[in-house]
Amino acid sequence: MIKKITLPLSDEVISDLRAGDSVLISGQMITGRDAAHKRLYELIQDNKPLPVKIDGEVIYYVGPAPAKPGHAVGPAGPTSSYRMDKYTPALLDRGLKAMIGKGKRSKEVVDSMMKNGCVYFAAIGGAAALISKSIKSVETLAYEDLGTEAIYRFTVEDFPAIVAIDSKGNSVLAEG
């Protein structure tokens, strides 16, 4: 059974998600990759305000390709999540509710997820063109100078993902 979920995620929805659940996500999420995460982390370390709201957000680790005419975005497949692990606990402590990417997460990230009641979704690597069809609109929010690694707001409809790690720390990545 596929669960349809709408963003923003409530704590109740997060606590009901289990590792291995297939989901279709609709609503608005932000994006960010390595360079944007590093900048956000440095602002947090310096006690400076962030250029985007993190509290209550879902972040998709993606650097979308340019859009073809008539499309909101080009191919938009997930980035390897471990590249953000150094920065993730600080964002989770700031209220980030979920992440979408591919691959395993560090013990520190999983511990922070359990502490903060968060979830990690896996998107399908290699399905960038298919995933882009669920992205209905794109707005640049911050760090435009980073090009495809800028922080965007995506409006998505039936974005396909799997709960890779639930808020209790159960993981399909660890358990197979």
C-alpha cells in the first residue's frame, strides 16, 4: 500500500511512518546540496539568521538540471545523502522535519533524527527524469550564485519515495 502524504509534515504523520513504507509526497519542500548546507551550517555556528526557514521543512538533496520549455525543472534525481551528514544534525536541531536523498546516513544523523522526531526518505536514484514530472513549480529562495546547488522551493505532486529511516531509527538501509 502506498501512503499519500501532504507537506508540511505533522509530528503525527512522521510518527506513523515506518521504514519501508512507500509514499507519494505532495506540497512544498526546499532543496539543497553540499555547498548550500555548508553555508547554512556556518551561519548556525556563527549564530546568524538563515536565509530560509528550516523549522517544519522537508529538504530534498538535489541539484536539478535546467528545465526544458514547458517544464518546471529538468531531470532532478537525488544526491548521495552522506555528503550532508556533517551539517544535518544542526539543521534537525533547528526544526527540519525530513530529508530526501539516496544512500545511508551516519549514526550521528540517525541519533539526531530520533532525538528530533524526523524521517529520511529515499528517492529512486537513476529516475531523475521520472521524478521531475512530479515537480510542478520551482522558486529560487537563496544562494542563486550556486547555480543548480542553490536553495529552491519545489511544489510537488505525488513525488515517489520510500521511508528509508523512520523517526524511531528503524532503517531499510541497515536491515536490507
